[in-house]
Amino acid sequence: MDGGGCSMNGGGDSSRGGESGSRLGLITLEDLDSLTDEDMDREQPAVGAADPGGDTEAVEEESQERLLAFWQNIGRGHRIDIPEDMAQPIQQLTTDIESSPNKEMVPFSLITREEKCGSVMYEKRVYKKACWACITVREDTYEQSICMGFMKIMRYICQQNTSGSYLGMTIPIVTVVRTDDARFSLSRDVTVAYYLPSHLQDQPPLPTDPDVTMEMWPTTVVYSRTFTGPTNETTILSEIRALAELLDSPDLCVSDSFIIAGYTSVAAAHRHNEVWFLERQ
């Protein structure tokens, strides 16, 4: 399954632009992860609370409406419009976060770890061949591209697939970014990718959205460096340059495509992000 859109060898197709003119509502994994237990108690009624007779369907509908309103309020603070059809995906991912906080991680094998004064500078890892759901988006800003792409991936995870079922969240959600030769600016083309859970790797459900493609990423050696804080164009370029300075032979890696891996919520006290350099094939 090779749609040519995204892979760990840095490939990309800038002609697939998502829905740049429509400005659908935007929401990220980090926004969903930031929903606290207190928020859940306040925004989502207990089963039977809305209908003493036990009308589960009515309770679920009210729950979706309340959660949607909650996230629409969050979105307005970021100048983001969240549409009505995001109600069910929001509820599904929120329920998954609450009931199963330990999400499946993309598996890898550690090759080496470079340390200095007790601190890990970077790790060299190998990620085996695996299937990912991907979308390449071109919006006005890096942040808009990520949001637009993830919302489509989110719909794929939440039943807009040929199995008609919820697939389950995995981490990290990764974005493939491209830079100019000097690494001073990011391309507007950003690929958002979701690792299929291990039990779906052999027979992954196909997306109903033609903009989302299934990609078989090859076995790849990755140089990974952890960083904390927000992920925006400024911080990403800074982290790319920082890792390049640490590597003994940066020329062994792809020079204009990098991966940003996000593990934790923007609300976390110590956010866990990584920048990945991809060793040339």
C-alpha cells in the first residue's frame, strides 16, 4: 500500500492539499488529552442522569452535545471552529482516554543511547516495517495543517473506516515536516500519521475519506531527541538544528524531512515531544 504520501524515508506529495478552502473545524489529540476528570464530571452526565427511565440513547446524545459544547468553547479561544459532526469522535476518544489511559506505543528497538553528564542527548532506534494511516495537508500555517490533518485522522479512527468500528488510540501521533535547505523555514506541506494498533497491522480497515491513505512505512533507523513545551514552527526548527549539532555524522540522515512525535497533552506539566532524524536508506 504505497500512496506516495508519507513514509519514514521522507517521501511526500505536496499536491494533496486536504480541504484548504473549507476551513472545517479543527481539534487536536492534545486538546482531547487535556480533558481532566473534573471536566468530565462537569461536562458529561452520568448514565441515567438525563433520563431516570434509563434511556441510554438520550443520555448518550446529551453527553455528546455537552462535550461538543465544551470543546467548541475551547476552540473559540484558539480561533478554531469545531463542527457538529465532531460530537461522536470527541466522545469516543474522550471515553477511551478515561477508560484506558495507557495507550499502545509504536514499538521500536533501542540501538544506542548517547549521554552526557547523566542526561540523554539522543537515542538511536530502529522502527520495523508497519502500516500507518496518513494525510498530507497544506494550510496557511504549520499549526493549521496539523489540526486539519489530525481531524481527518480522528474521523478515520472513530468509525469512518471499512470496519465501521472504533480503532483505538496509539502514541505517538507523528507529523512529517519538510524544511528548506538551510532549515530556516518549514514547508506548508505537513503529513499527519497514525500508527495502526498491532492487532490491525495485517488487515487494516481502509478509510472512507479518500484524502486519508494507508502507507506501509519501511524499517527505518531513527535518531530521536526529547524536548518539552509547545510544538510550533519556531520550536521545531530550533530542535532540528539542536539535534543536527549533536550528531557525529548528520549527513547520514535525510536532510530536508523530519518527524515530530507527540506523546502528551499540552496541559501536562512536562510535555513529552521528540524530533526524529531519519537515517538514509
